[in-house]
Amino acid sequence: MNESFRASAVEQFQQYSSLPWLMLLLFALPLCFAAWRLRIVPTMGWIVALTLNLLISIFSVFHIEFFLWALAADWLLIVAASIDFIAIYTATNRGISVSREIPHTCSQGVQIDSLLTVENRSSLTLLGQVRDDTPHGFESHPESHSMRLPPTGRITFRRKLTPSQRGAFRLEFAAIKFTSPLRLWTRYLELPLESSLNVYPDMKQLGDYAMLARTNRLSLIGVRRTRRIGQDSEFERLRDYSRDDNFRHIDWRSTARRNKLTVRQFQSDQSQRVIFLIDCGRMMTASRDGFTLLDHALNACLMMAYVALHQGDSVGMLCFSDSIHAYIPPRGGQSQMNRLLHAGFDQFPRMVESRYDQAFLYLRNHCKRRSLVALTTNVIDEVNGQAITDYLINLRGQHLPLGVILRDRTLFEAADHPEGSEMNLYRAAAAADILIWRDQVLKDLEHRGVLLVDSYPDELTAPLVNQYLEVKAKHLL
């Protein structure tokens, strides 16, 4: 009987060993299908178990009496892996739902909370990791979460998102990696979960300005109190007194009647129009500390717009590069601030040559009333320097031109620090030559009646607001 069993085992072993590639194919096809279609792949535990079975099979080659044990171990691994496979597939196929809570709007560089809730509707405890979608240019802390989700339970994960750039973004999925109960399989799922997020420039400075204006401390952010030359003439309306108002404008009869300080506001306070021409071309692509020149320009222009709107003026904006990207006609009122924010938040610098001719022609056709036109750009070479000079000078008859020219801090630092290696001396000489030419361009603009704000990008807000207040005080419009 022992001899017959041995002969039967040898015969079965020869039958199995005669078709090795077919057996390999039969095992590989289901695994490839599971990985490609179901996104279920073996874990390291599965590979370790398979390696042990392989060692047992090799051992049975030299000791044929262990063949049945090797065969039993193979079938045991197949059965266990199949049960584990079915368990993770059924539990995660339709038993998982996700939801996300995230603000629809946020500010650039300001952290926001993002909540992701995972619900388990199966009867199996689910283990794994969860990673929510992170748009390009965002920082996520933490990037992923470990998960142990009990049957019919739910868990909420919290993370901090920090957007480093403006624009409209979409979060499209939530990625989850599940581990099977026996740790033999891992399943990767990307569950569709769409959310929109608009990132606007950081407007914290607007709140700071409003608070400092109420307490008469604008000098803390570099805004000078400018004495108005002459007096306003045409009465417009009465309004509540604020600490920035001239006490000579207090209407004492109305104050006594209302039992509240009341001032007279004059029509000339609301007679001015401001239009920002913001260059979105190659001149504004330089970046420092994660912010481009265009980011700083938008922040400063929005701050000046906020001040102008609170002064009762009308504000508009035109964004351009090689074409016109956005145009907001000049209007007053607090709702105009929202229009300006929405028009500028998704504007990015483009590596194209700016068409100043198209921008100024568009301005001439759409804005015929005299306005303060603030062109925000950068002067790099003779081509764009000549174009900026020509078009700003030609504005003088119809509008009051204001050139907002941004400084390249790297260029100024290279010229100011020539010490070190010989290469630094050459860099300093080249930088100084460019700065001399740049200074000549700005002096030419100033001599021809163009107002100028020449500032580093991160220090632009206060000089720009001061220039506007000076125009307002001197009645230059």
C-alpha cells in the first residue's frame, strides 16, 4: 500500500511539473486582472507565504513523501487568499462612502480646515490609510491619515491646507488604501469627490487698514495723513463722523438734532475715478518667497481700491498681457470690491510679450472720462521701457497717468554687495549699469508729467496708497 501511494504521488508530481508555464499563467492571470481592474494587489505577507510554500515545494522534490504536504500548503494558501480577497472586495466595493467639508473661498497663504468623513456600511472592520486630494501648490498637514474603521461606523479626519497661489482649484477625489483582514491583499480606491475652492489674495491688510483708520493710527503701516489743499465746495450729503474727518466739516445743527456727531460730505469727494492697468505678461513673472510680482501688485492695487472706494471714488481694473484678460468698468460702492477681487484672483503672469498698445486702445474706447490711470508693471529692457514711456506720456491729455514700477530686489542687492569673488564684481557692475538705465527711464517719465511709485514689491502698498491720497488732496484730477 505504501508503494502504491508513493507511485501515485510520483505520478501526480510529474503531471504538475510537466506544465510549469501553464500553472504560472493560471496563477498570474487572476492577479493581473485584480491589479488592473479591481486595483487589488498582494501584500508583503502574501509574498512571504508564497515564498514559504515555494521552499516546501522545492524540499518535496528531494523528499517525495512530503509532496502531499506541499500540495496541502498550496491549497491552504489559495483558499485563505481567496477568502481574504473576497472579504476585502465585498467590504470595499459598495460599503464605503466619503464626504468633504471645505470652505468655498479662502485667502492666499492663510490656513484653512478641510474635513474628510469616511463611512463604513459593511460588517467588517476596515484598516488602511486615507489621503484627500491636494491641489497643486497647496501644502497639506498631515498628508495622510491612518484609519481603523469599525463596522457600520464613521470617522472624520481633519487637515490643514495652506494655498500658496491664487486661482480657482478643484478637489476631485479621496484616495483610500485598504488592507484585508489576513493582511494578504491591499486595495487602492480613488473615490470621486468634487469640491471647488477659490483662492483670493490675502485681504487681511484691508481689515488692518480699517481698524487703524478708525483709531487714527495709519502711520503704523506707512500711510501718511495728507493735508487737503483748498476746501470742498458742493454739498453732497450728511454722514456719521469718523476720526479721520476734519472737525470744520461737522454740522452742529444736525449733530444736536440727532444727538450724534454728523459731518457734511461734499460732492468733490466722489468726483474721482481710478483705473488700474495690471500687466500680466513676462515682466511680472519674477518671484520671491513664493509670491510673484503680480501677486504683490494685485494685493497693493486691491488695497488702494479699498481706500478709494471708502473715499467715495469709482474704481475699475484692466488685466492684460498679449490680450485683454479682464475688464471691470469704474464703479463705486462696496459691491465693486467683490467684482475686483473676483476679476483678479485667477490672473497669473504669462511668459508672453505684453501688448501695451491693445491695453491703452481698449482703455481709450471704454473709458472716456478723466481718470487716474495706474499702470502696474516692471521695467526690464529698452523695448518695454520705451513702450511704457510712450503710452503713459500720451495719456496726459485725457487722463492722469501713474506709473507703478516694481523693483527687482535681486538686482538691487547685486549692485549693493559687490564684495566676494570676481564673479560678484562682474554681477555688481552689470546690475549697476541696468539700474542707471532704469533710473534714467523713470526720470524721463517724471519730467514729462507722469506720477511715479517706485517700490519693492513687498513694500508697495503704503507708497501706492500715499500717492493716491496725495492726488486726492491736491485735486490733481
